[in-house]
Amino acid sequence: MAGPMEREGRDAAEKPLLVRVGGSGGSQGGSASSSSVAVVVGCTAIAVAGSFEFGMSIGYSSPTQLGIMRDLRLSLAEYSVFGSILTIGAMLGAIVSGSVADRAGRRGAMAISDVLCALGYLLIGFSQSYWWLDIGRVLIGCGIGILSYVPVYISEITPKDLRGGFATVNQFMICCGGSLAFVLGTFIAWRTLAIVGVVPCLVQLVGLLLIPESPRWLARFGHPGAFTGALQTLRGHGTDISEEASEIKVFTEKLQRLPKSKMLDLFQKEYIRAVIAGVGLMALQQLGGVNGVLFYASEVFVSAGFSSGNTGTVAMAVVQVPMVGLGVLLMDKAGRRPLLMISAAGTCVGCLLVGLSFLSKEQHWERDLNVLALAGLLVFIGSFSLGMGGIPWVIMSEIFPINMKGSAGSLVTLVSWLGSWIVSYAFNFLLIWSSYGTFFIFAAICGLTVVFVHRLVPETKGRTLEEIQASMNSSLTPFHKY
């Protein structure tokens, strides 16, 4: 799932650079006091209301498919457009997200996203025609595309010794939002669920009035008084912020002196291995079928022979959240590559089980294997949530040097949403072509992902950014050696 954590690495790269240009910091500079933790927790809670909205938007189209098609008399092709057009809007939003966040600030970007998402859900909730439905879905897509700056805000306000833990909250809340949409959609009408989708937007809009702007944004765009005030609020009024403030200013000046990168610069020899690893991982993440499953899970269960998709979608929701939590706990212990390979192998097995279930139905085998569809989708979603959902974004943030992170983030976001659109639009048509063939294709792609990770994705656990990027530039040494 696609998905928006691609810019988290911008702040992850900050620590080594700060150490080089401004020292390691004092005992309080950037460390977490109890008052600092309380303020940052409150700010993060408000920021991830947008992540929760992101998850609800991804999960909305699955439990509502039958109701919308029935009430508005949509064909399968029309509903496929509705489901997939979210990704078109997200691509548009992601393209302008950097400019919006730089001009309006991090809080301003989140507020604009909330307005777009709320308006989109209201159009869907009160729509009487196909066109209003699609316009609403595009607006929601634009909103969640802009929300790619939620993890950036979190990383920019968090003390350095808490940054790793807080960075994972964003992905967790996306998962929670999607799971809630799955569960609520089985009990309430699609119009009511659309109105429910407005609630996180309103919560965040009100909350944004109570939290400070990112100190780093204020420093970068020349608001010195507001910069120190925001940093003091975040660290506690009794905390000495002079050393951290100095580090941020030095880093900001250093960043502004770096040459502005273009996307074409990524294809120079020194970056090509990072591009292959980052873009390849993002493409395989989407082409493995996750958004087809998430967008249309109810239809998959009905096609597999279940009288209703409700049981399956609720079960998927129950599986997702703990598996994301387990992945967070294991990422820095087991390492990125092992967890990715286990996750991709699990999605491969899940797709094979679903494919066998559909094959047994079409070939009229003596034994009814439709229970394999439920088991397979649970294995698929659980395995994806364990690693493939979030780790590719973490790796992307670690393998590109700081002066290329903006261009790299734009490229991989575009690839991710493009892959998401291809799968989400084609999914229903693929099921009509061959239900078991569709999942066998996804299984093959997931199996290829295991090989790709083993051969081309570096292990980044326990290594500095300089070490990671030096290994990416070394001549022909295979990544799996690191």
C-alpha cells in the first residue's frame, strides 16, 4: 500500500550532516525531556489524523462496491474507474506536495489536504450521478497525495533520540484507517461511510490551530522569531534550546548551498544502482497486487464463492494492524532485507492459495476449496503488512544522498502511484479474464520480488548513511554482500 513516507529520509540524513557541521549537540539539544515528549505526542496525534484519513480513503472502495454499483447503476468498468481514479488524484497531489508544503508550511499543506478530502467525501456522500462520484474521488486522491508531508512534519518536530519510534506511527495509522473502513463498511451504507470519512479531516483542521509549525520550515524560510518560539514550545519552556537551534540553522544554511537537483540527475552513473533498487522495489510493491486486493476485497470474496464479502473484509482488518506492529518491532532487529524477503514470500504463498481456490471452482474439483481464498488473502495482507508495506519507503529514504532525496522522492512516488493505478484499474477486468490466472501472475511477481531483494537491495540496518551510500557507489560488488 501505497501508500506516502518517501520523504522521511530527508530528516534521517540530517543527523550525520549536523554532526559534521555543528557538533554532536549538548545534553539537551534535541534530546527528549518529559515535557518535550508530551508536546510531540500531541502534535503527532494531530498530524497522523491525516494518515488515518489516508488509510480510510484506500479502504473505502472495497466494502462499498456492491452498494454503489446497485444504487447508482454503475457498470463494472465505471466502478473500476471510480476505484482507481483515487491514484490519479494522488499522483497530482504528490507532484505539487513539495511546492505546497514549502509555500504554505507543513500545517498549511495538511489543512489544504483536509479541505480537499472533506469536500471529496461530501461529494461522494451526496452524489446522484457517476460524474460527481468520480470528482469526489479525485479530490480525495489529491488530498492524500499532499499528505506525503505528514511524516516530514513528524520527523522535523521530534527529538533525535525519539525519531525512529515516532516515524513508524504514520504507517500504523494508515493501516488503522484502512481497517476501520473495512469494518464500518460491512455495517453501514456507503453514503454514511463517506460522511464518516469527513470526521478525521475536521479533527485535524481544529487540531492544527493548536500545534506549532515545523521549526525547520520556519528556519528555512526566514522566520527567526517564530522559529525559536516553535522550537521552545516543542522542547519545553524550561529547556535550553540554544545548541539545537544553532545546529538547525547551520544545517539549513548548508542545505540551501547544495545544488538543486533535477530528476534526470538521478540517472547518472553514481546514482543508478540506488535508482534500480528504489524504483524497482516500489514497482514490485504495487505490481504484486496489493491495491487490487485492498480496493476490491469484497468482490474477490464473492467471486470465490462466499455469500458475502463482509466476513473476509473484517478478518483482513483484524490481521493488518498487529502485523504492522510486528514489522515495526522486527525491522531494526531482523534487518530490512530478511523481513522484506519473508514478507514477499508470504504474499507469494497467499496469492497461490487464492489462485488455487479460483482454479478449483472453475475446474469443478470434487473438494470445495473456497476457504483457501479466505486463508490466502489473510496470508497476503498479513505478509504485506509485515514488511512490503512500509520497508520500501524506509530503504528509499536511506539509499539516496541528501541533495538527491527530493528528486528521488518525486520519482518513486510517481512510480508507486502509477503502479497502483495500473493494478487498481485492471484488477476487475483481470478477474473476468481469468480469476486464478490473475493471482498466479501476482504470485509470480511476488516471487520475483524475493529474488530482486536478495540480489539488488542493500541491507541498511546498523549502518550510517555515508556507509550505505558508499556501498551503492562501489563498482560491481553485489548488494547482498553488504
